[in-house]
Amino acid sequence: MKDNRKEKGYKVNCYICDTCGKSIVTVEYDDGVTPFFLGCNRVSLFGDCNGLCRASMYSNPQNLIPTALWYRKKDDEPMNPGERQHHENGGLFFRELTEEEIIGYVKKVFYKG
Ligand SMILES: [Zn+2]
């Protein structure tokens, strides 16, 4: 996986739902813009809360283990018009990390593997 932040250290953010209190920890693998809110139904695998998860703006401990990441798409990747606009404004995209990627992250960050 492309990993531009490796040398600079990762920015770990925590989004907490206003409605149900569920949280998700994200990490930025690229430089770019991330949203302040994330729909809870997007971060939750359980139930369908319609609340909004609010970013803690990196005030959370930085040693939390992320389960999702923000990444920059390549200019030539297919995107719908809304995504294209977001991308051109420097926006990053969200996806869940695979189990393997989470293990890789832990090794790299905590064990300097
Ligand atoms: Zn919620």
C-alpha cells in the first residue's frame, strides 16, 4: 500500500458518534483534507444508527489502533463527479483497514518493524 506518511509519523483521529457513542479510529496515510463528520452508518458494522461521528481533531491519544484509513486517490482513478470534486479540493478517501493491514500498522508503529 502507498504510505506517504511513514517518515513523518501518522496522524490518528477518533470519530465519536453524537447519538450512540460508537467510535472509530482512523489514520491518515497521505496528506490531505479529512471531514469533521462521518455518518455513523458508515463506520458501524452493527445496527444502523443515523447519527454523526464527530472528529476529535487529533486530541485523542496517538497510540490508538486504527481500523480505517484516509488515503489519496490517484488522479487517473475512476471517480464520480462528487468524488472528483472532493479529490481536486485535496480530499482524502475513507476505507476500512483489513486485518492484515492493522497488524502491519501495529508492527510498523509500535515495534518499528
Ligand atoms: Zn451512532
